[in-house]
Amino acid sequence: MLSDFLYCCSHFTNPKDDLSFQISIAYPRGGDAIALRASSARDCQVWMQAIQKSSVICRDAEQKARGY
């Protein structure tokens, strides 16, 4: 299940780059990450918000399915 993994959507460590962000997920035996670059700082912010909102919706659906 997705909620069993640690999910993170964050800006890169380079504070000068407002167009890039990274999505990472921690698996039991390692992890994975993908770096994305938006065409504008506003797009980057909107993408991150949309991904985070979708993640919350998914976790809520999984919890309801499990009966929590």
C-alpha cells in the first residue's frame, strides 16, 4: 500500500533553483526519487501542491478501505 511508504515532495537543496523539485519514496530495501523541472516557479508550486493533495486523498481512501 502507498501509505506504508514514506513519500516526500520537496524543492532541491539548491535555493537558487525555484523551478525544480523532487519526489521521493522510501522502500523497505532502499528508495527511489525522481527530479522534475517546471517551466516557471508558479508551475513548480502548483505541481507540488497538486501532488501533495493527491497523496493525502490516496492515503484517506486507503484508510477507509482498511476500516480505520
